[in-house]
Amino acid sequence: MDEGKAFVISSGALGQSLVQDIHSMPKVDVIYIFCGNKARHEPWAKDWPKIRGVFTSIKPICESLKKVARECDHDSIPMSFVPKRCTSDIALNEQNLNQLPPAYMYSVIFKDIVLEIDDDDANSLKTLEIYCKKQNIPETEMHELKRRYHQKSPVWWDTCEMFLYGMLNRGLRLLDMESMSKLGFFIRSLHLQLKQLHQEQSANFKKSFTVYRGQGMSKEDFQNLLDSKGGLLSFNNFLSTSMEPKVGMEFVERALQKNHDIVGVNFIMTIDQSKISTSNTPFAMIDEHSAIPSEQEILFTMHTVFASLKLNRRLRTIVFGKYT
């Protein structure tokens, strides 16, 4: 498996030996034990952090997998790290432009193109349906999307537990132009809704306020983050944050509980509305529009860029200022 994470479901008898072989693999995200004798296998299963539980029924495993998949997507949001040396006089320095990460440049260009296109939603949904069949997306989910697409808002579809969120996240992370283009109409609609909500809510936000985002990061990505101190960090997907500090820490703790091979990071981002262009990078509180309960969730549009200001290595917190 070259990309993505693996969710493993094993019998109890096989699992006791299998876990020893696969638990340390970075690509193995969680493990489920499916057996007929829960009491027999729970004692040894507790010794392995990646084991999400011991189950005697498949239904709770399926329900848990939906949440786990979203947690995995949350931690694998595509990022671009721009070193400090590349941030000075970028517009005037061709050499600096050539040093910018390709993912950063491609995502900027893609976003600009998508926001200029005005596709018909009905045709776009048909095209997406054909693509989803090739990707083995459940027909029930695609049928539900087509049937109710205009009954719900783009924010609702982005936050509900179905294929859209994961497909968009994976497409942007891998720069898969086929899947990105198929979801172009949805990206544009979600951006426009955030823009509209921001106009409605702007008076409710303080001139300067703080949001939090906790997540797990690979050691490689964390090192890239350290190396870009004083530079810029771009989140190349729609970015979910919260105005509640505890929410960020809950995500960090959850990530560390299931995988000791990753680094838990709490991003602390200060937003100064006087220094940003909300027409290009709108954000909004989406609690009333989300498909899942949330606590003061602020959603930023795709490709929001922050300036790295301060790093606390002991607490693994990163302080950022909103850049553009």
C-alpha cells in the first residue's frame, strides 16, 4: 500500500499474534478485534494502543470506522511549508518563486481556476457519479448526494459522514487532478457559502481573536514544520478549527492514544481581521450549519496561509498569525 492508512479487522485468535507483527507499522492506523468471546480477548488487547476495541458484532465496528476515517482525514490534511528565506520579496524574486513547494503553487493555481468556473450542478453531479463508480464509492451515498444535494448546504455535506470529505482531502493531499476537478463544483460552492456566512457574521467577530487546531503529524512533517519556523504554513484544504482551546487538545490526545509513532501538535492561530482579505480567504462559524455537533467551530476556506511566530517544543504548540 503506497498511500493512505490501513484499518485492520482481525479475529481474536489470529489477532493475538498478528498485532505483534503489524502494530509498529506506521500505515496501520487502528485495529479491531472481532470475536465470539469478548472477555477472553479484552485483557491482552488493552496492551496495544492501536486496538480500538474488542467486538462481538460487526455493526459497532462499522459505526466506529466512520469516525476513525474522519479522524484520519483530519490528521492528514495537506500542508505546504514555506521557509522564511522564500517569503521575502517573493513577487519580485524569481529564484524564490522556484524554491516554493510545488504543492503550494499547484493548490494556489487550482483554487484560482476553480473559483472562476461556473458549472451546472446537475451536470457536475452526473460526472461525479461516473467517477465514483470507478472508485467503488457506495452507490447509496452517491444516490443520497444527488437526491438531497440542494436540500442541504455545502457546509453540511462537508461535515457529514460520507465520501465527500475524504475524497476531497485525499485528492488535494496527493494532487490528484482527476478527483480534484470532479469536486471543483463542490469546492466553489463551499467557498462561496463561507464567504456569505462571513459577511453575515463579521460584526460578531472581534478585531483579533484566537482559534485552535489539534492533530497528529508524522515525524517527517513535524520536522518540516520546525524547519519552516519564521516562514509560512499553508493548509491546502478547508481548515477546521475551534475557538475552544480544549477542543484542540482533545484532538491531540486522541491522536496520541492510538499511535505513539506520531507527534501531537496544537496549532494556536491568531486572526487579525484588519490584515486579511476575507474575499480570498473567508472563514465562518459553522455550528448552526454543520451535520455534526461542534463547539464554536470556525471553518476556513481552502489554501489559508499562516505565518509561524513561536514554537513551544515541550508543549508542542505552534503559535501562528493569519497571513492571507
